[in-house]
Amino acid sequence: MLSFSNRDGLIWFDGALVPWADARIHVLTHSLHAAGAVFEGIRAYDGEIFLPDAHFARFGDSARIVGYSVPYSSLELEKATEAVLWANELKDAYIRPIAWRGSESVTVAARNATIHVAIAAWDWPTPAALGKSDVGVRLQLASWRRPRADTAPTASKCSGLYMIGTLARHAANEAGFDDALLLDVDGNVAETTATNIILVKGGVLISPVPDCFLDSITKRHVFTLARAKGFEIREERVSVVDLEQASEVFVVGTSIEIQPVTELRGDAVHAHWSVGPVTRDLLANFQKSIRCSPGCEVKLGAPVTKS
């Protein structure tokens, strides 16, 4: 596997485009030790950044939640991302903005640490681009739980929170599954290691209340598409039994867009679902919504004409 530390291309790093291999930080960088980096996962389609306003707003919010400000405006970050796409000759791409505290301190406190920002982009095809959007995901019920909002900054896309996902994903992969499903501390369904989960029950789309995990921007976009098709949307407490009784289950997120779930297995649960008509319809509508004709931009829900 090609290392991400040594690739061709350019990365935007603290205001300038630098060669990929030169975008490095010191080993005593505070966020490396104290997990205080925040980041976003964004897509570009046909050279257009997908939902930049929502993503860069959340990027700034994530930083504020963990105690610092991103030293660039959302507009500056959007223009920087456009420069990264242009410099690397990318049309369809995955984009990773990241901010972190620098190396001025290695103690827990780092109020005077410099805040650095970088933006990288690369070719990372989605399941749909590979013709595999209807390939079902098999989930293992994780032993790890998502923490309550009063025990961790759960509304921030903060690097420290992803260790739980790493541990759960590794365990699931070692057991032969694609991903893991995490519950909250009360035993309710939360999310997978990196995506939000949605179930279809009685023609209604239901997702867990995002009060202990990151609310997916892609999910919000899918909800808007579903409402336009006449579906009722609910956010509520979801039990494992609710999930077992669903007619369809799928996951959503920037990395995979929409992908059906076909199995969940745990010590006391073994559920199967088919790839149903609601999931297939939303898969098709999502692909239509992300491709933008000249003179338009994608907002939450659908492309609109640029003013």
C-alpha cells in the first residue's frame, strides 16, 4: 500500500501549496500527543466542492469546541481547497482539511500553541464510482460504546474520538466483518465507526439522535432528498430490536456516500436485511444530486443555480 507520507502532488499547508512529501510536522506537536486535531472529510465532484458551506462551518465549530479558532475564514478555506484541486488536476476527489495545535507545548495545557491548517486531496473512488454502491456492508456489534456528551467533545470532529472507531473497526475486520456498529452508554444504537446509520420501518426513515456522535452532513443531504420524495423522517432513540425489525438499513457518510447494510451480528443479535427499494431509490437520487451542470452549485438537498 502506498504511504500517504510519500505521494506526488501538492498540499495546502498554512497558506501555501507545498510538495506532498514536505508537508510535515514535528514529533513534539501537541495534537500528536494530546489528540487535539480537528478535521473534515469532503468530496469534490466534477471539480466542484460538495457542500462546502456546511463542511467548513462544521470545521470551525469543531475547533471552537476543543478550545481554539481556525485562523482562516470558511471562504479562504474554500478557495484554498479549489487551489488544491486545481494544482493536483483533480475532478472527483476526497478532500481532508485538518487543523492542529503546534509544538510550543507538550503539557496538557497549550493555550499559546500555534494553530496550523492543511488541506490535502486525492483520488479515493466511492463505492458508486466503482459500481459497488449496492454491495451490502456486514456489521459486527462493537464492545466499545460512544461516550456521553458530558464526558467527551462528541459534537466535534476531533481526532481523539476516532480511537474508539479504530479499535472497533480493527476488531470487526479481524472477525471477518466490514465495519462495527457502536451503541451509546445506555445501549441504544449510535453509529458505525465512521458513518451514520438509517433504518427504514413502515415507510419511515429513522436515525438515532446524534447527541453522542457526529451529525453527518451527508445524512442531512439524504434526508432532504427523502423528504422531496415524500418520506417521513424521524430522529429518535433506536434500540437494537428496532434495527432488527427494520425492512432496510443503510449507512451514510462522505467516504461511502450511501451503502446498504445487509447483516449485523453480535452475541445476542444476528439480523439480515436485503437491499430494498427505498435504499436503491435514494442511491439513484443521491448520484443525480451531486453532479452539477455548469452555472450551478450543490446546496443541502439539490443543485441550485449560482447567483
